[in-house]
Amino acid sequence: MKIHLKIWRQKDQKAKGKLESYSLNEVDAKMSFLEMLDMLNLQLAKKGERPVEFDHDCREGICGQCGVMINGIAHGPLKKTTTCQLHMRSFKNGDTIYVEPFKSKAFPIIRDLKVDRSSFDEIIAAGGYISVNTGQAPEANSIPITHEEAESAFNSAACIGCGACVATCKNASAALFTSAKITQFANLPQGKKESKQRTVNMVNRMEELDFGHCTNTEACQVECPQDISVLNIARMNYEYNKAKLTK
Amino acid sequence: MAKEIHANIPEGDLKDKWSNYKAQAKLVSPNNRKKLEIIVVGTGLAGASAAASLAEMGYKIKSFCFQDSPRRAHSVAAQGGVNAMKNYQNDGDSVYRMFHDTLKGGDFRSREANTYRLAECSASLIDQAVAQGVPFGREYSGYLKNRSFGGVQVSRTFYARGQTGQQLLLGAYQALMRQKEIGSVKLYTRHEMLDLVTIDNKAKGIIARNLDTGEIERHGAHAVILATGGFGKIYYLSTLAMGCNASAIWRAHKKGALMANPSWTQIHPTCLPQSGPYQSKLTLMSESLRNDGRIWVPKATNDKKSPIEIPEDERDYYLERKYPAFGNLAPRDIASRAAKEQIDIGKGVGPLRNAVYLDFAHAITEYGKDVIAERYGNLFDMYQKITGINAYEEPMKISPSAHFSMGGLWVDYDLMTTIPGLFAIGEANFSDHGANRLGANSLLQACVDGYYIAPCTLQNYLSDQIQVEKTQINHPAFQEAERLAKKQLENFVESKGNKTAEEFHREIGKILYDKCGLSRSEQELKKAILQIQNLREEFQQNLLVPGDAHEINSELEKAGRVSDYMELAELMCVDALERNESCGAHFREEFQTEDGEAERNDDDYAYSAAWEWSGKASKPILNKEPLHFTYVQPSKRSYK
Amino acid sequence: MWFIKNAITRKNLMALTGLFLCFFLVIHLLGNLQLLLAPDKAQLQYNLYSDFLSNNILIKIISYVLYASILAHTIDSIYLTIKAKKASGSPYVRDRRNRASKWYARQMMLLGTIVFAFLVIHLKNFWFTYKFGILPADANGNKDLYGLVVNSFQDLWYVIFYSIAILALGFHLLHGFFSAFRSLGLYHPTYDKLVKSIGVLFALAITAGYVIIPFYIYLNL
């Protein structure tokens, strides 16, 4: 099938970007979206033009490295699906597809569709862990964790850190990402001793990194490839308030 | 004449070796540790856990990864689980049994002492992961759950739904980020190692390229750890991430580290088949599907009927027929080979006739759709997402795909390569899995190497480095390595041919998959070697890399990786050709029993082949590390 | 200063002031419902009630809290909106993110602005006139606020303007009510569902209650 593309091209963070138009004539419906971009890049390279830079790695929906706005939606039209898992059968012959990078102040554009999401690493570094050195761990079964606790902790821990929540949020809030980690630990008995410190530090770091606030529109969960619940955000608020009020 | 090399295995009884080692290992006192710098390349399970553990001890760590965040490393994609000897199920598990299973699973081509240590350290890993908050599956009582995996008769696999790798990696990643926050780890994301720098034959640093700016950087240290994973991506179509590569270990190899058993690649039987020439990777479907799915092909060759129209008596359930005892649960290497056999004789299914059916119709009739949906719902969804086919209504199509490199840098018992100060851990080394890896052992090995072994053995090495002054990055060795690295990049850019690295990669992958994949023969391997040499020649003349070297340039990154594959591919074929036996994943057609099973030759090939770089890709030098079996007598691996 | 800058604290402030205003809406509505009584009874009772409110010391204190809440809610929202604007960077050329959320959840600022504008006019028309203007007295000698209200709602345009503002308020509440509880940290799925349902009922009740009055007066009196 024939596909028209309008892809955001931007040389570096400071340069002004704009949409460029491309057309591909022999797109197969069985191709993945990124394979379609591979095809475009091969054509560009052969013509001596600069290929489109985009982020991707595992191409099976778990590493969280891919992620672009496809027709104005993070990771494209399918729900619970990363960009790499989106296939061209979701489009029709003759479609025009707009491809833009995730945009927010905290995710500066590196080039074209590649953005810098290291601010997420910074949030984790601020406290997204249980402080246990190698060798300090007690016997695993000495901390019983109910099936429900483990499952709900897992639901939060499943976040892949792709940034679609920030890209989708009208305020570019990282609340879903941050709260998922806070909630995972809040649901587990391990690491309770440092839970106040963790919550306050992570929230403050999120604040320093120029993310917006959460207005509970719930759009982040809708576009989240892992369907991370917005109730995590409420949990974060609870944990934060608790930490502040019982200080 | 091949030289013999030895692994410095400690004295003592098998079960005492590691404790003896630890008891005698040299130490570095806490106040001296901060003076010692260690470079860790790779932030997967092995790299992140080693970097975090060493930083916790007080060393100064520089951690490198090519991804935009350490959390993206491909350990993240492991689905099934991690093995550990806890015997929580009271089903007769023991360290010895786990060691024996692993050794046998590897077709008796790994070191007894290493394999035993892997089993011995496995229990503490679970403790560590639980303490980090990894949400492993739990019973309603609150205790840890286990499941059973291929090739063993006990339940020792711990898992976090189908995302065990992700959860373990996040645990290690978070530990790493904690050390970064403290300042013990300096993180270099979007950096790729281009070369290893040795001074006086000791590993002293690396040359790295900042992938965002194109800048070439020198980094010095007292020791270097490579935790850069496997190189199955050399087959182009594989279950690995797009960025997985062999460059770090290959460049270390060219600096003198030996490369062991490079041809031993695990081909995973349950992957989604290639759907067209554009395909960039093959997605793994958890092996657990084989618990309820039945594998078959049509009896008639080139049968183009839809699977639902093919009646029962025209189907060949070949695994059940050939391996009645294990049936559809035959080990990975055997299931993969059997599938290839069927595809090769023209019974393959699907539009490209490159797959076999994995059918749930019987299971759905027997247990009902709901039970199957509960067990495998997420996998069926994933299948539908990728193929657009509803597997509740028609059988899945699966095919084998390159998955795990049992081979890698040769390391001794300390996980140190033949270059002093250069360590290789996780999938990057060759040590524990022999010729075939058991399911759920790869996460284990990566973690055990990183959390427990490297921190101990590295310290043993570093104990005499305190007096050595900080590595100077203006040393001529750094200058020269940087010059060569830059020159190579310039050459790529200036080559101005008309074939991209990707196209070369596809070609070399195809050669390897066909001739050095599931089954190998002398004739085909020799052909492959010639083809690879020609392709390498062409690569030097006809490579096309758009853009330049002083900026972000994905095509240039690929060129570097493919350039290394061009050399490694030949070594893989040479290695496969040299080993005149069949063992594990290495199946030589000339060496099989009458009924088509692998025929191992313990008299002549009970060794690890450790190849040495001679300066020329086509003339590798063979070194042999003889394998001694003192505690287990190698037996025939039969799954009939 | 981070404590003040902190978005969660800010959102707590939004939530607490918002919920207090919700409480006020209920009280105000209960008072206004007296307007629906038989005209002569309604006049006396409503005027008496108004007189009571403006002279009771406790009510006075609460009214200052009310003014403060309105100001804090408004100023805080402006601050947060500016901050979010900065955070979201350059706009998308093609933006279909709206598929993932309700329009009124995204347009709280717009709805709030309408409500605020209404509030200014509303206060000028009734509160200011009552407090500082000259109003005739009713049979009991209380200022005849009732007469002022009834008069105002004789103008169809005013009724329409009033209703639109109340509709905006309704949508503001539809999102705001449950959102406030979320911001304060109500994370339990069951109670969250409950609060969401109560929020919908609350928004409906408030909207209906406030809209009925002008129409009743316009059509019947």
C-alpha cells in the first residue's frame, strides 16, 4: 500500500524543527511501524539524504525505548501498544501519517524523533529503590507477601518508562511514572523504613525537573502501553501528604 | 598445534571450591577502594548488578551503555523466570542436582566448578531480589511460588508473571541509580565502547563514542568489566534487541582476549516466523506455550490448505512421534532442530513456508477457552497484535530463531579474560552453559556473575593495584587506540559505496542461519566461510554510511557493529567446522546417530575451544581448555 | 520555598479550597431554594434569612474563609496553569491527545474562568447591592433582596447568562469533585468509584438546583 508520511525533522535541540513529507509506495500491511520507518531510512540513505533518527531497541514492547506521536497520539492508535508493536495493518492505503517526537520541556529533542528522557532516570535516582546492599538481604521467605500485595505491586512495577504519559498529559506531568514506582514500594512490606524519605525525594525531584502537575484527566492511563492505573497517582499524593503531615 | 589453557580452578572438593576461593581471596581495605576506578560496559542484569555491588563496596565506577537509559538493556525482555535452588517445593532439589541439570543440559561442555558455583550462589540471588522489591509470584499464603521449566524434574523457577527479566533488571537498575545518586557511579548513557586500551598487557581503559555528539572519549580505570551481552543479533533475525552487538567483546578479542565456542548459539523454537523481507526481528513467545500447545505440520509436502481444513490423519505431530517421553516439551535445541527438519523437507506452513503449527485446539476442547485464556491470554494477545491472527481460532505459526550465545569471551574461574584486568560477565562470557543453556538459567547467570562473583574476584585482582597510580589517559596506548577508532569511523563514512550496513547485516545473517545455525556440515561451513570472506571484502569497498562521524548517526553505529560481525561470523564457522562432533546446540550433520540424534565425542572434543586473534580474521589460533569431569560422568542426553 | 512550589501541595490547596466551595454551594443552594416557596411566604423568609446571614458573627468568619478560598483557588490555578504551559513545551502539529480524556477535564481553567466572571457579576448584582445599595424594606423591615432577585430574573438574557454559568459550574464540578479527592490521596479503588459516582450526582444536583430557580421565577412570577 501507499503511505504518505509527515515526519518531524530537527537537527538538534536548539534548531527549529519542521515536518517533512515523504511517500512510501510498497508498504506491507504485515510490517511493523518501525520497519516502515526502516524502509524509509533505507530509501533516504540510498538517495544520500540523512535518515530519520528514532529511538527503538527491543522491538517487542518491553524496553520502553521507542515512542513517538503517531497522528497526534502517543504510540499511535492502538491502546496498550508501544510504537514497535504497532503494525501497518492499522493504516489504510493512501493514509497520511504524522510522526512527531514526544514533546515536553523535560524531554528535550536530541534529533528528529529522538528525545532525552534521562529526567526519568533522575527521578528514580532520587529514591526509586529499596536501599539494600548486595549481601544484606534476609532469607526471601522470611518476608511473606500476600498474593494480592505482590500482584498489585507488580501492576505498578510493570511501567516501562517510555514517557508516553508525559507526552499525552496536557501539563507534561510525570505523575504517573513517579507514582508507579512509589506505589510499587508502598504495596510491599520491604523498604518501609525509608518510605517517607523516598516519596518526598522523588516528588521533589520531579518538581525540579520541570514536569507539570497532575489534573487527573486520566489521559495518561488511556495511552499507557502497560495500562498503569491513575490510582497510583492518588497513592503518591496520599504517601506524600502522609510523609509531610507525620514528619 | 593448539595450546592448552587452564582456568585456575581452586583446590578442594567441588562443593568447597568457591568457599575456599572466597576465604583465600585477597582484599582491598575500605579506605583504599575509593582510589580504584572500574569501568563497567553494559547495564543489563550483569553489568548493573556488578556496577552497583562494587560501588556499594566503595569502588569508583564508570558505567556505560549505548541505550538512552540503563533500564533498557535487553535483560529486560526475558520472560520466563530465574532458576534458584531454594527447594521451597520440597521436591528433592539440591545444589548438586541443579549443578547436574545445568551440566547435562549443556551436554557436558561446561566446567564443573563454574556450573556448581552458579547453583551454589543461586539462592542468595532470590533473597537479594526480594529485598529489592522484585514482585515475584506468590502463593496466597504469602510465600514464593515456583514453576517448572524445560530439562529439569523439579520446580525451581521463580517468576514475575511473564516479565521476570524486566523486574530483575529494574531491581539492579535501581540499585545502580542509588549509587549514581550517592556519586559512586558515574553514568555514561548513549556511549558505545569502540576499543579496549591495554597498557603493559593489562586492561586500563576504553575508548568510547558519545552517540549523541559523535565525540570520541578516553576513559581510564584500574580494571574493565565487559557485560555487553550476547551476539545472537549476528543472525540478523533474532529475538535480540536491535542494538545488541558483539563489538565490545570482539574488540577486546582483537586486543588479545580469547573467544570461546563462538558458534554455540541457542536457537529458540517458539518464535514468530518471518513474515516478509522487511522484517527486522523475531519475537519470542514464551516456551510455556508448549505445555498445552501441540506442534504439527501437514503430512503432505507443500500442503497449502488452511490448518483448520487439514484433517487429523493428515497431520504429523512430529515431536510427539519422535520423542514420545518428552513430546512437545523436548528441550529447545531438539525442538528447534526438529522444526527445521520439517521446514527443510517442504512441510513448512505459512505464506513463506517457514513455520510449523502450534495448536491449542485440543487444549481448548479439553480445558475450555477460559482456562487457556487465563494461562496464556497475554501471549495470545501479543500474537494477535503482531500477526493479526486470533490463535483461539486457528493454530499459531512458530519458527525457530537465534536467541542466546553460549559462546563468548573465554574467562577463567575468576571471570577474567586472558587480558589481566579485563573481566567478562553475563552472556558476554562463555562460562556456565556449555553447549546448550537451560531455560531460566540466563537471568541467573547474569545476576550471580554481577552480584556475587565479579565483586569478589575483581577485588582479588585489584588488591595489588593500589600502588599503581591512576591510569593516565594521555598515555600513548590511549592515543593510538583513539586514532585507530577515529580512522575506522572516517573510513566508514568515506567509503561512499551503495549498500547500507543493514543490507550487509541481512546477508551475513542469512549465511549464518542457513549454514551455521541449527545444523552444520563441513561442506556448507566451508562454503559459508568463502561467502563471508567475499562479503567482508565487499563491505570494505561498498559500504554506504550517510552523514558524518561528528554527530549523532545511527547508520554509523550500525556500520561499526556489522564490521565486527563480518569477522566474528567467520570465526563462528571456523569454530563449528573444527568441532567434529554434535553437542547441544551444535549439530554437525556428519555426526549423528542412525535415528538423527546428536553424537557427542567425549574422547576428542571434551574441551572448550578458545580462539586467539592472530591479526587476520581468517587465521584464528586455536587454544584448548580441556574439560575434566571428576564429579559427574558425562552421559548420553536422550529425550526419547 | 520548594514546599510552596511543590505541585502536590498546590493541588492539595486546590482540592481543599475547591471542596470548601462545594460545601458553600450546598448551603447557598439550600438558602436559594426558599425562593421556590409561595411568593409572599418566600419574600419574608428569604429576606429574613439574608438578614441573618449578614449579621451573624460566625457566618461572617466563614464568609471571610470563603472569600479567601475563592482567591486562593483562583490564584493557585493561574500559577499552576502557567507552570504547566511552560512544562509542555512546543505544541504538536497534529494533536489528537483529546481522545484520551473528557473535554471538561482538560478545560477546567476555561470553565473556572466562566464561573469566576459570573461570580464577579453575581456579587455586583446581588451581594454589593444588598450590602451597600439602597433596597426597599419588606413587611418585617428586612431589606427586600427577594424583590431584587425576582426582578433580575425577569430578563430572559440574564436567565440565559445565569444558566450558562451554572452549566459551566456543573462541568467544573463533574471533574473537580472526584479530582479533589484524588489530589488529596484517595487511592482505594472501591471508594474512588464511590466518590466518582457521588461527584456525578453532586454536579447534577447542584446544576439542576441552581438552574431551576431562575426559570421558575421567569416563568411563574
